[in-house]
Amino acid sequence: MEAVGDDIMHLGQTAKFLAEVFKLPEATPQMVGRIMRENGLVAKGARGRNAPHLTDVELARFIIALMVSEGPASSVERLRFFGQLPLADSLINGVPKYDGPPPPVTFEGAFAKLLENVRENSWEAGCEKSWQVDIDISYANAAILTPLRPDLGVPSENHSFHQFETELDDDSVESPFPYLTGLERTVRIGFHTLFRISRADKSEAELLEEIGIRDLEGQDDAR
């Protein structure tokens, strides 16, 4: 996977950028990033301007860690759990995509591929699919999906990731829901946020121009 965001996407700058996107205190992603690096989940190397840029997989890991953790201390443990969830099923318009077992794809790998796909496609193409990423922390599953859009003739997709391979009443195995508490938690990243992340090297003005806001403003002025 290639590095993303040629201008700003080494680890420290990515942490600052994600803090802005997710409206988090900057110290939180900075600390999560440092812990990920210490645990070998992002590449180590020089610091500052010469630091290695993140790959799509590393960026996906960083986002997953921020989505699922309750703080930096739990980020790596939960990232390793959720990032490695296997693809369990893929549905296209509600119909299974595969006749047999799905290919050996992990959630973090599929998320990385999604980031690459969004970055390589236009705003218009992305809006047709409107990808979103859901994680159900309490019930230990994740999904990369698109809504049903019959008005556009665009097929819906739902790629689910979990490892529910044991009987829930089998006391000899660990619970498949290690983060289940009385306070159930789910998190989602919608297409607008995915698109913003995919254009991390663009200014706000450049981003608005790409999605056509400037053109719309010009049309309003001309009326």
C-alpha cells in the first residue's frame, strides 16, 4: 500500500489532522499514535520532516484505534482485536457475494482498501456509493457498507466482519463479546468524513472547490 497524503501524512501530522476531523483533544491521537509506534503498528523511523509517511493500512489502524478505544491505554489492545476481525459475509443487494467461505480479508485490510478507493475516485462517484464504516464495540463486529440507493440504480453492499464461531452458551470458550457492558457502544464514520480524510493534503478551499461548492456559490451570485 502506498503512503497517503504526500505533504502532511507522517505520524505526528496525521495525529493533528485526525484530531481536527474528529474534534478530539490533540493530545489523544498524539498519544495513541506514539503507543501504536512503540508496539510496531506503524513504521518507526526518523522524526519530524523526515519521518516515514503512513501507509493506507497504518492510517486505517490509526482511525480504528480512535474509534474503538476509551482512551490511549486501551487503544492497542482494541485495535488488535477489531483490526483483525475476519470478513464473515459480503452481501450485494442482500444476496451473498460468495458461494463458499469469503476470502481471508481482515477489517483493517478492507478499511485500507476503502481509503484508497475513496482517494482515487471523485466526489460525485463517491456520493453515489456513500460508503460508511460501522463498528459495534459491544457486540464485537464491524461493517463496511453502502446504503440502498434504488433511485440511482447503485447496488447496496454490506461487508461484515466478526468471529462468531462458537456457541454462546459454551462455557469453555471466552466470550465473543469482550467489550460488552451495560452501556452499549457503536461508532460510525460516514462518507463525508472518509472523503475529508482521503484529501488530507488539501486545504479547506481546495476541498470545497473539488466538491463544487465554489460553482454553486457562483451560480447564486449570478441570480
